[in-house]
Amino acid sequence: MKKGFVYLTGAGPGDPKLLTIRALESLQEADVVVYDRLINKEILQECKEDAEFVFCGKFPKNHTLRQEQINELLYEKAREGKVVTRLKGGDPFVYGRGGEEAVYLKERSIPFEVIPGVTAGIAAPAYAGIPVTHRDFGGTFAIVTGHLPHKKNKEQWEALAKGIDTLVFYMGMSQVEAIADMLVTAGRPKETPAAAVEWGTTTHQRTVTAPLHLLHKEIEQAGIANPAIIIIGDVVGLRDKVSWFSEQADQLIKKAEPTGNEA
Ligand code: SAH
């Protein structure tokens, strides 16, 4: 039995069945579970009955201090001899601050294991019928943060606009128009197919598609909000042929309507 150990666990993008076997084991072993805002609560039922749960939902704009507190919490609990599972949406090393936590623990000689998760930027498009690569429509793809698009310089935007086939933006919902403008200015055709997938892989999943320069309007009209992934590139055009999950999800949403749906 492990003691004084931390798992940095990826919980996957939303569908509880996308949890890995290793992630499940780390939940079953945990004395303390430190979890995020976007975690599907269903998977917490896999934990020990006497496990301690700490919710540390990170809300936009309230980041910095809280991350320090989370680091300290992981450290303190491990020092008490507990097995701690730090559970994050998607993959812990993709905009999950898992790298910071790993460094913090390593510097303090706390043993840990990183359990990769299925990341939203690949899974949400997949459930929307959009393969992030395809031999004929996209041989390269990049994961990009949509946060603070103005901080990227002209060269960076040109590299993304001209050098990468498929662009997947996380955390970009408040910046869709700015992102599209910068890509078009940097040389990406304004008619490039684009999509936004909200609550990907869950029964609340919704998808809109539009040419790049009109995506923000489509999003506004449909009321698509966080959490959502933006995908830009010719692969989006495959959705009509590949789409498989959204029909099922739409049906589930319809069935759920009479009892209310707080999504
Ligand atoms: N570590 C996570 C990402 C955390 S950053 C991962 O690997 O998936 C949070 C961003 O992830 C959100 O702003 C949104 O862009 C995206 N996201 C997370 N879950 C999502 C989901 N179910 N559907 C669409 N986007 C999601």
C-alpha cells in the first residue's frame, strides 16, 4: 500500500467512460481527492467511502493564489502519509497546471505519478465528427490557448495561420472574433471551415460550424458558452460525413427536457 504519494490524474473530457483504467485505480486508492470544476461528479462515486474530498474549482480570473494553495495542500496531505489524487479535467499536462504541481512536489521530494487523460481538444472534436488529423485534410495540428490572443505577436499568428493545418483553441470563447481576425490578417483564408463544440463528450454536447470569419456570430446566435473547444481547419468539413455522437446526444437532451436541463 502506498503512503505519502500523489497521483496527478487526468479525468478525461466529460464522458465518465473515457476515464482510463489507471485513473480509476488512482481514485479507488485515494485517501484525499482534490478535484476541479469540470469534473463529472459521477466518477467520484468510485472513491473509497471514507475518502476526503476537496473541491478546488479554479474560476477564471481567480487563479494565481489558489494554485499555490493547491500545491501546498497536495504537499501537506502527502506529508501526513496520505495517498492524494489530484483529479483534473482532460489531461493534467494540457492547460491543467499539472506541470507546476509536479515541479512543486519533485522539489519537495514527494513521490508522484502522472496519469495522462483524454484531452478535450481531441475528444470533443471526435465526438462532433471532426478528426483532428486526416491524410487529405490535415497533417498537422496545434493545441493553442485562446486566452489573451493579443499577447501573441505577428510571427506567432503567421506561423499558426500558415504553418499548421488544424488549430484547436482551448479557453477561447470570449475571444473568438479576435482569434479569427488575427488568423485571417495573418493569412488564413476567411472561408476556412471552423467549429465550436460545447460540453464535448457529454449528453449536453452542442456543435456549431461556420466559415472562420462568421464563427463568432454563429456561436452568439446559438448561445454556445464555456466549456467549449474551437476547431479551425479543413478537417471540420468532414463533420457531415463522420458525425455520429451528436444525434444520440440530441435525442438524450430532448428526452431530458421535461424534467429540466440545467446545462
Ligand atoms: N486539461 C484540460 C483542459 C483544461 S483548460 C484538457 O486536457 O482537456 C479548460 C478548457 O478546456 C475550457 O476552456 C475548454 O476550452 C476546454 N474543455 C474542457 N472540457 C471540455 C468539454 N467537455 N468540451 C469542450 N471543451 C472543453
